[in-house]
Amino acid sequence: MNGFKPGKLPTLLVLALVPLLLWLGFWQLERGEQKRELLARQEARQQADAIDPEALATLEDPAYARVNLYGTFDPAHSFLLDSRTRDGRVGVELLQPFHDRPSGRWVLVNRGWIPWPDRRVPPRFDTPEQPLKLAAWVYAPNKAPFVLARRMLDGWPKLINYVDTTDIWALLKRDGAAYELRLAPGPAAYRVDWPVTSMSPAQHVGYAVQWFALAVALLGLFVYFGMHQARGKSHDRHEPDHRPT
């Protein structure tokens, strides 16, 4: 191709980067589709009938299932999930054991987010003492979050950086449900506006468009550079030699 001479190094860079950019774009589209399916499943579970805690063990995929509870909180054993933010403010999520009277089961209930602006002062919360009827839903993440160190500090309330129900029930020496239950809005709840996903399907599509646009731009620059190089070399060959003889 006399009219296209991009050079060896630019060609190798384009061959390496364009497939990577295209893969990133299609990966974002795939993630967006997964988020759409997740939101659809969450919506369907929210419309289904609520179950009792005993039924949780029989569900193959209990994520987002609604659960009805009636019983009392254990005020002596509270867990504070650290480093939770809302609207740019730092805080914690309050988790407490709850004894469901109809089933006789212990469940771990996340009552929501509370602010903790001053680490020198313990976060303030209260625990209802009377029996309560609660509506909650199952939080079952697809995979465990990455944490540098799983710590559970001494004292109560106990500060944690990762919710592991197995460790919590072992610490309390109780046979409790395997899943964290998150409260629906109500009198025992604090701030319970948990996002179902950290990124919406539309955001994934937006990132995919950006990756595809970068691939197209890189190919455009590659073609322009190759044609420009070819014209320059052609001009050098045809330029007359005016050196003195």
C-alpha cells in the first residue's frame, strides 16, 4: 500500500490497544445487561409474598426475598459496619440480632445507616425493647467484598468492616439465619436507602460508548498517521536534488 505507511511501532500499538478497547466496551455492555436482570429480579421479589425466616433455608436463591418478622431485638449485642457513606457523610450501618418468635429463629437485622462524624464519640442509636412486627428483605451479595483485613474489635457495640453471619453467630454461640436481613422503612429503621447496584445499566452503556469511541478514534489517528507518513516519504522521493555539482 504505497499510500499508507504507518510504521511498525504504531501498528503494533494499534493491534494491542484496539482489541482491548473493544473488549472493554463489550464487557461494559454485558455488565449493563447483568444489572438489568438484577433489577428485574429484585422488583419481582419485592412484589412476591413475604416468607418467614424458616423458609430461607429452603430457597436456592433467597436474594431480595421479603421476610416478615415478629419478635425482639437483642440490645446487648450490636454490630457497627464501618466506613459507610451517605451524601458525602461518614457513618456506620447498625446490625442487631433479632429473635423471631413464630419461628424461634435468630436473624441478623440491618437497621440502616447512622452518621458518625466524630470518631472520638460513639455513634448514637437506641433499641426498641417491646416486641415488633418488622418487614425486611434478604441481602445476599454475589461475592464477598474485597477487604484488606477482616477485623472485629473488642467491646460492644462491636465495630466490624465486613458482615460474615457465620462468624457473628459463632461469636454469639447461636444458631442463626445465614443471611443479613435489611429493614424496610419503618419505626425501627434508620436510613435504609440502600442502592441495589452501585452503577446503573445506563452508566454501563455510557462507559461502553466511551470505550468504543476511543477505539474508533485510535483507528482514525492510525489511518491519518499512516497516510501522512506515506505522503511525506513520497514527497521526499520526488523532490529534486539541488545540491551543487
